[in-house]
Amino acid sequence: MGFLNVEQSLTGRCWQGPGVDIMRAAEAMAQQSEIPAPVCQVLARRGVPSHEAAGFLTPQLKDLLPDPRRMKDMEVAAQRFLLAVQRRERIAVFADYDVDGGGSAALLLVWLRQMGLGATLYVPDRIDEGYGPNDDAMAALARDHDLIICVDCGTLSHGPIAAAKGADVLVVDHHLGGETLPDCVAVVNPNRQDEDGELGYFCAAGVVFLMLVEARRQLREAGHGTGPDLMALLDLVALATVADVAPLIGANRALVRQGLKVMAARQRPGLVALADVSRMDSAPSTYSLGFMLGPRVNAGGRIGKADLGARLLATDDPHEASSIAERLDQLNTERRDIENAVRAAAMEQAESRGFDAPLVWAAGEGWHPGVVGIVASRLKEAAGRPAVVIGLDGDEGKGSGRSVSGIDLGAAIQRLASDGLLIKGGGHKMAAGLSVKRDQLEAAMARLTELLEKQGAGDLGPADLKLDGLLMPGAATVDMIEQIEQAGPYGAGAPAPRYAFPDLQIRFAKRIGETHLKLSLSDGIGGGIDAICFGAFDTPMGQKLLDHGGARFHFAGRLEINTWGGRQSAQLRLEDAAPA
């Protein structure tokens, strides 16, 4: 039986409350410690034993950061990097065009600048060059540079790296590796086939940071000091980790937590300018990184000049930062308009094929390659299945896919590429990119559907909504939310607690923009809470709540602090509802 007897909510999900074992563990932890009960519930759900609770709430990077040398090629990569610094060689950084690539590049550029050395930044154009290194760009960089460092890309780039004749190449990446590695000085990647996968949760910026940690150790051992302050770079690592949806587990949790503190000090001109154009009026959080800052950094790579994001993150000039941030903000607005048009067409096409297939996909003429990944995410959320969206142009299509928990999309895409059904393709479990010939599109999607069905994607239904407990509006206070935040940061792999609010009236409901819904809820006896539901009208829930007719509902979602006009209040980020 569903929690609050909800077997099928307005989004078609069954609600599941916390298990008895979790409730008992939380009660025992609360009795054995001075930790507030709501925090104990979160820790118990995360499987944290009582004796480790205090340490979990105050994660220390020195305790959680792994030895960089656990990754293959790490020591060699750091040695070659430092040799280039020592010899004052010409260095080029070849980066992916997303936040992780931009953050990774910025880490290197800032570190090198503080060592008195400049470097060339190269970010490929998404439309003209596509993802990752290409022959022409690598050959051109090799003519003018001694060392090329590929960040957030390169693991599968055998040909382009071979084209970099006369220059040494380092790859620092996290994407799924193939059976063979490109011929270069080092490939540092926790997702190489010959790695054990234990550090596979790092994004590329996290791997770059570990390389700088190793470089610091080698500098110290050689008696050359310790180099730049690495802790001051954690704002870049935090942004990349959250924006790339890397799981907030292990060292990532400490990196992001410390990085948010660094960001709050507003010392990096690019992030200060970006926060200002984003109209951030509160301390940085994982939400602001993932939904306010990240999309703007990405906007350059999606529909503008590909290197804008990395340049913004790396600059130490406030005037340049302000100019680039303004441009990225404009591009992000344009990106939203383009995305809305593609999303409407893709949703209609995918629905006509059916949302119950192992793969939900759509392809359209002229769909902008810069938004297909975002639209794939929307399809995935709507269907609860892996989704691929492809923009067709001439004889080819460029697409992006997003997966759901338990289904390895990257491996399936890589299999298609090795079978010759794709021009190229790769990624990781939850996200992948691909290029396909127009005349092979149907065959490729049919084969991808088969591969995903073998993984169980065809048996997926709307995921049960897991709830951490029951709350009344009066109990949802700013103080309580601040206590819960102690167990954060929350994000991928570490979801924020989700609560059910039973039997409430809708006092006020208003549509915001095209797809969002603002609500004011009341328990009828003096308690109330405001709620916001983003994307409400992408599901039947939005219209049903807007046309409530006085009916009462159970509501479910995550709590957050809303800051408006200098005042703070509790707000429910609504995810689901069901008739009471």
C-alpha cells in the first residue's frame, strides 16, 4: 500500500514512505546524539551509522580525498605537466564546451597563470567540429605548442591525438574508455577499462584537481615549494561537479561543500559577475550552481561562442568578466526560446511513438545541437525511460541522450558506434552523445532500443516517489530547513529529503510562464506554506491543480528557503500531488 494510500498520484506514481529499519535507525541516532531528528532521518536514509554521524556532518577534504596516484598514469601526467612549467614550454588546453570542460580548463589556466605561465585555450565549436578533439585542430595546435592537455575529452580520440605530431598530449577525462587507449603520454581517467571504477564518480574537473594535488606533492618533494593555493580553486570544482550531475558522494561531497564556501567569498571575478547577472540574492547552493550558474556557462557552448564559459571562469579581469557574463546571460535567454520550440516538437513526436518503449526518441530537421541534450532530459523525465533527441542537418544527425538509474546508456551508445551504426558516439552511464548518418537513423534507434531492453529499460514504469516522512506546514520552518542542510550538500546521488504534506487546501494557484505553477497551501487550521512547481504543465498535474475546484490534496516535495525582499521563508518545491 502506498504512503498516505497514494497508489497512483497525479503524475502516475506510487508513494513510498521510509522503511521501518530506517525509522528505527533514525530514532536510535536521535537518542544517542544531540543531532536534530530531521537530520537523523536523512543520515539514516544515507546509511550513516550513529558513530559516524558527527564526522559525516563535518566532512574534511583531507580525510576523504583519495591519493591521486590511485589513478593510472597520474604520476606520469603530473611529471610531464611540471616539466612543461619548468621549461616554460608552450602549453595548449583543449577543453569540452560544457561546464565541466570549462571548469577543468579554468583550473589549469588559473594555476599556470599563478606560476607565471600563460596557455592557449581551445574549445571546439559544437556545430562545426562536434565533441572532442579533431584532426585539424590537434594538428594545428601541435605546430605551435609543445604540450596539449585534453580535459573532459580525448579518451576515445585515437586519430586526432595521433594527428598532433610534434607535441606531447595528456588526457585528463572521466568519460567511458574503450578497449584501447590513444597513443599519448598519459590518459588519466577513473573510467578507463583497466581502472577498478571506485573513483568513477569524479567529473573531469575533479580529476584535474587531483592532478594538481599530485603536482603539488611532486613540487614539494623536489624542494620547489607547493605552488598555488589549491583550496582557493574549489569553487571551480564545485560548479563543474554539480553542473555535470556527478554524484555527491565520497570526496565529491567535501569538494562541493568546501567549494560553496569559497564561492561565497566572491573572490573569482567570473563567478561574481555570473552570480550578479543571474540575480542570485542568497548564498550559493547546489541549486544555484545547477540551475542558475551552470546553464549560463553552458550557453556559450550550446548556441554561442564555444570558449566563452571557460574564458569567464578563468579571467582575473572584472571588466572582462562582466562583459562575458552579460553575453552568456543573453545567450541563455536565446537558448531557452530555442529549447522550448524543440521540446514541443520532440514531445509530440515521442508521444506518437509511445512513452512505453525501452527508448524514447525524437529527431527533427534543423533542431539545434546545443539544446538536444536538455530536451532529451525533459523526455526522460516525462517518460521515466532513457531518451535520445537528434537534430538532423544534411546527411547527418547530431544527438544527445539521457538515461535513468540502472540503465547504462553510454555503454549502449558505444556498442552502436563499434557496430558501425553511428559515425561516433560515447559518454557515460547517464548521458551520451552521438552522430549518425540520416539513412541509418531508424536502424540505429531500433538497435539501441534492443540493447536498452536487454538492460531492463522496457520494464520501467513511473518511478515510485520515495518520501522521508510526513510534515504539517507549521513544522516546516527556516530553522528546520537549516538543520537539514547540515547533512548536505544535496544533488545527484544524494537527493535532498522529500516530505509529504497531507490533506491541504489550495488557497491560491497561478500559472507562471509557460510551464510553472505557484501555489499557496493551507491545512485549514492556521498553518500554511507556499509552493512552486517547475514544469508542472509538462504533466497532467499542472492543469489539475490549477482547476482544483476547492478539492483537497496531499502534496510531496523538497523544502527550501525562499529569500525575497531580505526576508526568508520556508517554501515547498512541489514534485507531486494526489487527491486527499
